[in-house]
Amino acid sequence: MPFTLSPDLLEETLAVPSPGLIDQPAALSADLLAKMDAYWRAANYLTVGQIYLQENPLLETPLKLEHIKPRLLGHWGTTTGINFIYVHLNRLIKEHDLNMIYVIGPGHGGPGLVAHSYLEGSYTERYPAIERNRNGLHRLFRQFSWPYGVPSHVSPETPGSIHEGGELGYSLLHAYGAAFDNPDLIVACIIGDGEAETGALAASWHSNKFLNPARDGAVLPILHLNGFKIANPTVLARISRQELTELIRGYGYEPHFVEGDVPAVVHQSLAGTLDAILAEISAIQKAARSSPETVERPRWPMIVFRTPKGWTGPKFVDGEPVEGTWRAHQVPLADLKNPGHLRQLEAWMKSYRPRELFDERGKFRDEFAALAPTGHRRMGSNPHANGGELLFPLSMPHFHDYAVKVPKPGCVEAESTRVLGKFLRDVMKLNLEKKNFRIFGPDETASNRLDAVYEVSGKEWMAEVEDVDINLSAEGRVMEVLSEHLCEGWLEGYLLTGRHGFFSCYEAFIHVVDSMVNQHAKWLKVSRKIAWRKPIASLNYLLTSHVWRQDHNGFSHQDPGFIDHLANKKADIVRIYLPPDANCLLSVADHCLRSRNYINLIIAGKQPEWQWLDIDSAVRHCTAGAGIWRWASNESGDPDVVMACAGDVPTLETLAAVTLLRTYVPEIRIRVVNVVDLMVLQPQSEHPHGLEDQDFDELFTTNKPVIFAFHGYPAVIHKQTYRRRNHDNIHVRGYREEGTTTTPFDMVVLNNLDRYQLALDAIDRIPRFSDQRGKATARYWTAMERHKLYISEHGEDMPEVCDWRWTL
Ligand SMILES: Cc1ncc(C[n+]2csc(CCOP(=O)(O)OP(=O)(O)O)c2C)c(N)n1
């Protein structure tokens, strides 16, 4: 059936200029408006079809119960707004040849994005079985929220997406992360008004103080003010317009309101507003790029899009209002066995006039399809949303050049992270031109001793600068903001669009982003199975200022639980490294920065510590992941005990315990095993890094006591090793949630991880020294008394601890 403009729409169209633009001509011609409206109706039809239909996709026969899916899943309420905006962004892209991607905060609007990428052709290119005809429509509908089909959210399977949006709060951060260093990119970002209540989103408005219009792309935030969350109104919908305007202006944006429920009115309004906004963005960028040295923070435009939740859906169901209320959030008609509901669904779907939109073969009619951009300009095919396609490897300095000279173990001290800082400085330097590397941190880069990076790049800062400030720069590539959420979200957006980054954080406070990491891990897990999603750079964490050296900060800063958190993730995603010294840290960091599709966790101290391995030994050790430190051992294949350690402080205590043991019982035969890569402990069936049982047994023996000094909570080691033959003999010391503001050594004492305890543990478990247990216990308690008295009196650790050296 040929397309005809409905008389109602024609009338509305011609009658209504854009509100707020009263003196200007309507932005859209009647013909274009009608076609855009048809496009929107098509997307809405496909949305409803995905939620409800398993058969009869074009409603060619009267709708029956057997055409309806047995389980009705999905979210209707948010999608019409999202669909509406997509159509308008398409116009803008096409008219101005824009490079644009679309981030959807309320990711439950997934069917909307699937619908659009189908209509523009991106979907069929990625999934050829979903043809652009009746057959394809049938499959498209059926697969949605179907077991092993496509999920209901904007998942990695959705072409054009970099943001799942299942967990609300991170859309604007991902949008900004994508825009950094992408001067030609515009990231349109829908923010749910419910989502806007989250802490992460509330803070992320401030991202505009970190975006340089001369160097970066633009973010267009669109607050989707549809008024409701799941069952409640939203805060931003229930404050006055003035208060909302002041709030948005206070965040440094200029709000443009697009409001209404009459489609034609809203079409004109949004089109006019987008034209005006694009002109503003162009003007901002032009001004900034013509004099980048004097660039100032602009007031970026944003849109408040106030339309009804569930717009165009059923107005009433069973006498209750639905459109424009919270009842529209999910599936507005839920009981399709009720013939009334079935008829209502049919009428609802037919209100989009599918025959006008799809031809007799079920193909989207050319006159509407032609509205979409083509090729990579389609938002579903923009390579920025499949960042691996754009990923260039980092140019890397040779990390050996930064090595600490270690002529023999334990004869020099170094601050590991300061050594790493010089390496990172040169990673930054070598990639300045490519503009594809940034460092992120919650104002801790200097505190974490990585400040060498400031020699080549300042801290990005677009707000005011005062004389007292140091290293701030509008051109900075170090992103510092006191919000772990912002650091994490920006970095994820940056990585997902094909760049590289490094996040350093105090160990205890990385938990602030536990949940965000979960989501990223899920994204990576799913992406790995999608052939067209190219691998992206890994998400690299350096946790320092760790649990054992929070001497002045105390208990609040002591928490090694991020290891536990990550250890639960899929083995093909997560790597956990505990380099015992600076050279191992260099080797591990180099490896992580070259890796793809992982979440790499590195934990290393920043305090001066004894160094154990020269760089060649460090590389060998880190490559193996764990190994016997022969220089610290005195057995030849038949140890009395294995003294194992993972983490820099546990390694120090273990080596000190070895010296004590060899003084107490000179005939003792000790093997020292150090673990850098925690995942080697798991069976190989569980993790690709896992040691074969035979190799594990060669390190840890099959029957000798193992005293394992661990950086984190002991349960992690038990969990990793419980299937190993010698597990019953593995005795783990680690953090027991004991802490306060005290000396470094007292921290390990409080948690029974100290050298005296480890030495006692060894004696207690070696059968041939059973007669020495009483003496060893008494010696332990004497040492403890000495320690407690000394720190109480002197406020610092005993000389025998502070001056300890590896001398064997
Ligand atoms: C962090 C988080 N908390 C709670 C939820 C559960 N949830 C799913 S949708 C929704 C309402 C979202 O409201 P809004 O952001 O306004 O989106 P829209 O109304 O457009 O659907 C909630 C609370 C979630 N997905 N994420």
C-alpha cells in the first residue's frame, strides 16, 4: 500500500510551529515530518512486536492467543521516547554528515535500539538471518527475551551499543569516556530521570569540567523526563521547572526543553531544538579550536525531553490510566488470555498502521528507510561503538629500561609504584600523538607515587585555575576527580571506544565501583562470544596504598576484598597480580597494558620496600606466575615446610620468618614459593592460568605443610586451592579484619601475618620439630610482648623489625 499522509497528522503538522521557536519557520517540512513520524511508528511497532509476538508479525490475520509469546518480558514505557529521539538524530546525522553514537541510560529500552538498528539495516548486516522481510521480522520478534535469544537490554549483542544500561547510572560517564580524544564524535546520551537519581549519574554531570572542546568530542545529554520509574514518580519530574533549570545550569549546562504529547508538536520542537543545539556545539568547538591555548569551559547545551511514559501505548487498561503513568513501565497489557486485552493489543499495534510502513513482503518501505544515514554513519554501525575496530596497540617503552638494579636479593630498597610511574610517564609520552592513552584516579596519582607522568601530561581541568594549583591543564591526559564512579565510567567509555587506560586507586575505596566492574565484566564475557565485536584494551587497575600500609589512615582504609570480588568473575576475564617488588610490577604492568578483553588487577605498595629480583629473574618469575625462590630456600627437593607468599608485605614477612626459623632451628629445610599471579593456584580446568596438578604439586608438594602468607582475606586462597592434593596442609594467614591507626608491623601482628607468627606456624606443623613447639610458642609470646611494649612506648616499630635485612 503506498504511503499517504494521515489527514490528522497533516493538519497537526501544518498548524504547529516549534514551541520556543515561534518566530522561526517550522524545522521540518510537512513531508519530512510525516515520514519521520512514520519511521517512529515503525520503530514503536517493532518494539511492541518484540515484546508480544511470536507469530503473525505483520498482523496479516486477526491476532490470536497463539500468536502471543508465553512469557511477556521487556520494558515498553521508556522506548517510545528513545525511538523518537533516534529518528531525529538520524535526520541530524544525515543532514550534517555527523559522526554520532547513541548511549541509552535506561538500557531496558533495548527493543527500541534493536528496532532501529533493524530499520536502518545494521542489524541484518550483523545477523543475516534477521532478513529485511516478513521472515526476518518473525525471527526478530521471536528472538527477543526468548531463551538463548537476545536479552531485553541494550546488550553487547545490540549493534551500536557501548552501554548495557541494566544497572542504571553510568550512561553519561560512558558517553564522556567515548567523547574524550574523539574531536569529531558527538555522543547523544539519554539519561533516564530515574537513573538521574543515582549517585553516579548525579556526579557525572561534572564531567563537563574535564572535557576540552578543542581536543575532545561533544556529549549531548538528553534527560528523558518521562516522569516515572518502576512504580513511583521521579524526583526531577516533581520539582518545578525553575528548580530543574537552576539545577542543570548549576551543573554548567544550558537546558533546552522539548515537551508535549502531540507527536507533530514534539517533532517540530525537537527538530528545531536539535538544529539550534548543533549550531551551538559547532560554535563552541569552532571557537575552542581556533585558539586552543586560551580555551575556556563552555556552557554545553543539553535537552530536557518531557514526554509521557509509554507514549502512544494503551491509555487505559481495565479502567486504570496507563500511558503517562508508572503503569506503562513494563508490559502494559499483561493478561492476553483476556480477550479484551488481546483486542486492545491488536488495536494498539494497528494504530501504527503497519501496512503503511512495511510492504507486502514485510520490508520496511524505501521512502522511510531512506531517512536513515548510510554505512558507518548509521548509529548501529558506527565503529566507535565497536571500539576494537579502532584499537591501535600502544607504543610501549622497553620496561627493562626502568628496572631497579638488584645485585642480590634484599640489598636495595625502592618504592615500586614510583618506579612504575616513570614507565607510565613514557607510555604516556610515546602515545601523546596518537592520543589514545589516559590515566585515571580519584586524586591519588601523586599520592600513589605515579607523579612522574606529570612531566609529560598535566591533569585535565577545564574549571578555574588558581596560582596555588599545580599540573592542571586543559590538555591534560591524567583524569583526576574525587569520584571512583567517574574514573571507572570514563575509563570504561574510553576503552569501549577503542583506547587504552590505567586506573590507580586506594585499595579500600575501589569497592565504590564494585558494581560497575561487575557490569563491565559481564559486557566483556558476552562480547567475547560475538564474532563482530573486536577485542578492546583491558581494564587495568593498580591498587596501592593498600591494606598493610595504611599506618596513618587506619581501619577505614584497610580492605583487600576487591580480590575476592574479582576472583568470582569468569576465568577468561579476570587476572589478579600481586607483584612482590618493583621489577615484578614493571613486568606485570607491561603485560597488562598489552592485553585485551581482560580486567587486570595489580596490587602493589608505594612505600620503600626491599627489592628481591633483578629484572630478568622478575620477568621469568612473572611469566611463570609462581615459583620457588631458590635463593631463599635451603632444601633440595625434600622441604620440611613450604613458606608461600603472595603480595609485597606478606613476602617481606615470609622472608623475615625464614631468617628467624633458620636461626631457631638451623637444620630446618625450607622452600619459599612466591605467587605473583593468583590465578595459577586454581586448577587448569577452572582458569587458563591455572597450574597443572603436577606442576602445582612440584611447587607446593603433596604432603608437606604450607604456610601461606597472603595479602588479602585467607578464604580466597582456600577457595582457589581446595581441589589441590595438598590442600589440607595449606595454612593461610591473611587479613582478618583487624586494623587501626598503628605501625606497619603492628598491622601484620594484629592479623597474625607477622614473621613471628609465620615462624611459629611452621614449627607447629613440622612433625619432626614437635618437641620444639612449647619453646617456639614461648618465644613467640615474648616477641609479641616486646613488640607491644615497644610500640606503645616509642610509637614506632622495634629496631629488630625496622632494621631487618635479608642476609642469608
Ligand atoms: C542501579 C539500578 N537500580 C535499580 C534498577 C531497577 N530498575 C530498572 S528500570 C528502573 C526505573 C528506571 O527509571 P528511569 O531511569 O526513569 O527510566 P524509564 O522511566 O525511562 O524507564 C529501575 C529502578 C536498576 N536497573 N538499576
